[in-house]
Amino acid sequence: DIQMTQSPSTLSASVGDRVTITCRASQSINKWLAWYQQKPGKAPKVLIYKASNLESGVPSRFSGSGSGTDFTLTISSLQPDDFATYHCQQYNSYSLLTFGGGTKVEIK
Amino acid sequence: QVQLQESGPGLVRASETLSLTCTVFGYSISSDYCWGWIRQPPGKGLEWIGSICHGATVYCHPPLKSRTTMSVDMSKNQFSLNLDSVTAADTAVYYCARFCNGGNSYGTWDYWGQGTLVTVSS
């Protein structure tokens, strides 16, 4: 299995802050990484695919970068609607998928 | 608009089989895409359970593979999950979702059900 390690597990930030979340794969996954946002009681929603491609309708303050084993999700200016949990997911092979442990972004 | 809806018992006894069905609206599951299940234990992260592609090929998370069965009923536009010999560790919100196995959004789960909580009781 490819293990995905997200950090931090919890992040406290204020509206307007620049926020960065990291996801590390246990082996190279090229650019086969997606990021999801999940709000309490709701299903996750795709933000980024193929490491850096913004899903249609997602605000441009979200961006993704990285390749190989190290990836980041950045929110350039945190908005009230962005307080949520973020998950990374690798799909180096769609027969063997893995999610990271999640990062909860809280209000500071 | 594609919609998915999970159905099944919310309470399962330990050692028995968890059975869930996902009904898809607005898209034929006989077309392209894979269809699958993801779960989330209370307060924890997401865990991929398995996917079924092209109506027949099943891929499962290795730790769950020996206990997992997945199937498709194209006449009802549904797919199903059976998880055998459940324990308290299988208590989770179970989501069904559509997986993009091609195209621009390849590799992502683009449509999800609302999730259903399944509690395993002893």
C-alpha cells in the first residue's frame, strides 16, 4: 500500500491568513493526487486533481502543487467558508487508492 | 444532475454482515466510470473500501478484501456492498461515490451520496 501522511492534523488560523497543508506519499505517485474539502455532516468535495488542477467552480484562492512524494494545498486568503477538514488522496493506481488522515482547519 | 443515495440498516450486530445499496439517479451505471464505497469512522479520516468498474471488475482495499463483496444491478441502476464478520471497528459513516477512471478529472470521486451511519453493536 502507498501510505499518505498529512500534516498538520489540526491548524488554527484567522480569516485572511495564508494556509498551507502538506501531504507526503510513502513512494512516488507522480502527480496523481487530489484534494477534498469536507464540512461537518457532509460528503467530501473535490478541490484539486492531478496535484495542481483546480476543479471547476472552486475559488482561485485554492491552489495545489507538488509531484513525486511531496504535495501542498494552499489557501491564499482564508475565508469563513473555508473552515473545514481537508483530505488528500492518491490514485497512482485506481485499483489501490489511499486517503491521508485529514487536516482540520479551525478558527483561531 | 447525478445523485447517489445509500440505503441499508443503520445497526448491525457484531460478527454479522453489513449490507448497503447505492442507488444512482441521473446517470446510467452501465456507462463509463467506476463506482465505489468509502467510509469514515466517527472523528477519523476517510478510508477507501473498494470500487467496481465496467460492471464487473472489483478492486478492494487490501485489509478489507477478504471480507468485502461488491456487485452491480444494472436493471435497478444500483450497486451494493457486503462486508462480512463486522466488529466495532467497522462502525462508520459509509459513502457511495462515483470514481472518474478517465478524462480530465481522472482519479477523483466527483459525486457522493450523503453518507449513512452504520453502527456495529455487540
